Amino acid sequence: MILFDDNTAQGPQVDRTQFDKVMEYIESGQREGAKLLCGGGRVGDRGYFIEPTVFAEVKDNMKIAQEEIFGPVMSIIKFKDMDEVIQRANDTVYGLAAAVWTQDISKGHAIANALRAGTVWVNCYDVFDAAAPFGGFKQSGMGRELGEYGLQQYTEIKTVTVKL
């Protein structure tokens, strides 16, 4: 997603409740000392549209770094090396999804394998494949939807033996 590019589409939040939750996260980020680089406000006066919002100088203990926002909010967190990235990314109670951008695909695979997230995208984000299972780790959910694994919860296995 490129902010404010004509080819970028960001729909509204699903309802007032979600809109209010996302706006509270944005306010929380500002209260806790994150630097608001852009966005942070409502778009227009109709519907539940929120500007794409980017925070810098985000600390690991801030609410916007620790919780799943489910809105157009990005937190930029600096790091020194890959071990630190993995440790910090895994040091949360959630693990729905993650994305890694890299020119070194081997590093991308290594990081993806080490992250405790149900889905990891490398050099892309939010790519959907109905044949691939989707679900989170830790408090982001149990079980899987979609794909063969997702269908298993709706089936019962039965063995029938017939002697002829």
C-alpha cells in the first residue's frame, strides 16, 4: 500500500464500534509518546473512514505495538539485527500474521520460520489463497480456516469394514 496513491484502496471500518476502537489506538499511541508521522484522523464526515496512519519512535511496551489494531495504523520500530527482530516480534500475546520485506530470500525464509505467527508473508502483504490454511498462534486464535486443515474441523472420519 502506498499512502495516498490513486491505486491504493482502504475501505471504511465495519461499524462505529470498530471505528472508535481504532481511533482510541491512535490516541493511545500519541499519549504514550509515539511520533505521529501522518494520518491519525477521520476522513470526511460520513462513514467510518480513517486516514492511513503511521507512527515512529514506537516502544515495545506501547499499546499500539502490543495489540492487534485491525485498522489502517502502522508502527515503525527500529532494530539492530535479525535476532532482535524475531525476539521482539514473538514477545507478544498475539500471533495472527506478520510480513517481512527483504532482498535476501534465504533471510526471509529463516525469519518466517522463526516467527510465532499463523501466516507470514515475505515481500508482500495480505495475499489470499483459499487453498492455504489461515489462523493465528497464541491469543490470535486456535484452529485454522480455509484449505484442507480448515475443512477438517467440519468432518468426521469413519472406518467401515465389510467382509464379503
